[in-house]
Amino acid sequence: MIPQVQESDYLYSTPKSFSTRAIHTGQHAEQIHGSVNVPIHLSTTYKQKAPGQPYSSFDYTRCGNPTRAALEECIADLEHSNHCITFSSGCAAMSCIINICKHGEQIICCDDVYGGTQRYMRNFTVKNHGIEVLFVDITDPENVAKAVTEKTKLIWIETPTNPTLKIVDIAAVCKIAKEKNILSVVDNTFATPYLQTPRDLGADITVNSGTKYMGGHSDVVFGSLTCNDKELYDRLFFSAKSQGGCPSVFDCYLIMRSLKTLELRVRQATKNAYIFAKYLESNPLVEKVIYPGLPSHPQHELVKRQQRGGGAMISFYVKGGFEETSKLLKALKIFTLAESLGGVESLIEVPSVMTHGSVPADVRNQLGITDNLVRVSIGIENVEDLINDMEDALKASH
């Protein structure tokens, strides 16, 4: 039985003119031939009229490119920001931000965070760069206030968190950051610019792994950050161009193309996820379901205030252990067993041995990342097919 739903059940509001801005901002018709799509500018370098006098603002593609500039203008608009820098991956965007911190300073990071973020912070930020990182449960803003010291320069927020889908009160944490003159960063990858706008809630920097929903077709690795303050942008841009993690021009084209359908994809995937999560809650072989869009989520009221919908990410605990979980994932036919998320196809994985395998075992257990925790990225397939696939696989696994 497929649960019947109304749009107001899974979408609480919609951003004004999002699809119009995604399709048109920065994407003016080319002036020579009238091309509707922004041309792919493949040149790595640009002729100058005289020494130090480029034809426009571009001199070397690592630092900027007309195709990339059009995309950055679009992403900045969607994130309600003045500036955007794009990268070859979400990890490149993350490291660019962290690299503006100095030896001896401190970062406060939410404890349940993407495995790649933890890996970089533990193995490079701390060990190589001498920057202290405190992993804190920042779903309680009081924990942030208690952790802040004179050395704290950055607070790293991820909400919803990966993979246990905890929700951080962005406005409350950013208020603490502003009072202490600390930069605040929000990883907006799970929510997407369509469902959440951290800048409107006080965040200094918003970061996205565009590999996920922005790209949406599992065919491009990409990252972005946005901010409002020009001085901060200049610091970040200097870090970015020096570090060299710029995206390829063709990847910029792919992301720009995909942004045009971001609203349609996220709306459908969110609807599917809400229906699928309700189904999982009714299945006796499922121990617990974590989905921000369900009333059973402990922070559901905050979700409704902060996000425009529950999103398309679901985590759930299978009854049993790793054996039952493995049997389940092997029995699925429509869901694809793979890392990553945000594509048009539904992906499924076990974080403890896949995306979060680099997180220390004791930390995983403390966070609830056990061997029977399954993370699902719901795509835009027919939701009845997804439910039937899961139903058959759950039965086969027990």
C-alpha cells in the first residue's frame, strides 16, 4: 500500500522564482551568434592588449573563465550571496576554507559530519597544520558556546548531518559565532540551495558538494562556496587560486545545465523520500527510521522552521547486524549499492564500511554509525517500484 500524501506534507514552502533564477542568472545569450547556452570557453590563457591589460577580467583559467564566471553568478544568486567560488570537488572547497585558518587556531566542527571532512580535519588540519579541531554535538547551541575559546576562528556546521541526519539550528549557532567574531560555515549539500538558505540564517559561508544534487546525474565531481563579505571573498579567492583546485570548464557547463532542473529533481526526490520513509516506519524488519520530514524525527519542528522540505536523504537501522544488512543490499535490484548521493537514481550504502569507514570505530559507535545503519539517497524513480524493491529485499535478508 503506497501512502497517499499532499504536497504540504513534504514541502513547507518554496523559494521565490528559484527555477527562473537557476535557468537565467548569469546565462545571457551569447552576443555574436545569439547562442542560448553559455559557450564552453576552453582557453587556458588569454591574450592581453598590453602588459597587465587583459581584454576583460580573465588572464588565466585557474583564476577565472567566462563559463565558470557565469556559473558562479548563478550559484551565488541561488544561495542569496554576493560571491561564489567553484572547485573541482567539495573537498577542494572545504580545504580552501580551512586553509585560511592559521597554526595554533581552533575549529569547532559538528561531530556527525561527512567522513571526508573528518578525514581531512583529523589527518591534515590537526596533524600537519597544527590547527586544533573540536568535534562537538552542536545540535545543542550551548555546547558551542561552552567550546568557544579565544583561539576559535571557525565553526563548521553540517545540517542535515551525514549520515545520522541530525539538524543544527543554523541561526542560533551563527548568532554565537557573530557575537564572538568567529566565521561560520554551513555545508548545505544534503539540503541543497532549493530547500535551505544558510545565508538568510546568518552563515558567513555556504559550501556545497556540487557532485551531489547540483550535478544530479552522477557524472561530475564539483564543489562551491558562497559568501557576502568582499574582504572574506578576497581571502578565500587567494586561497583557492593558490591551492589550484579549480573545476574544469566542461564540468562548469554540466553543473550549469543541471541547475536548470534542480528544483524539479529535488521536489520529486523529496516527495519520493517522504513516501518511502513512511513505508519504512511501517515495516517490522526496520528497527528505526531517521528522516527529517517525519514527525518522528526529534527535531522535526526545527526542520519545518529552517528548511523548505525534508529532503531526499533517509537513514534507517535494519533489525539484525551486518549479516542482515549485507543480505539486504545484495538483494536489491533497483537501488544501486554505491557511495555518493543526490543523483536521479536511488543509491544505498552502509556508512560504517563505506563513506564513514575512515572515522575511528569508537567515534562511529558513539554517533550511532553501526553496521546495521543504512543510508539511502532517494532518486526520482517511480516510488512504488522503490518500495516493492525494498520490501522484497528486506524479506530476503531475514
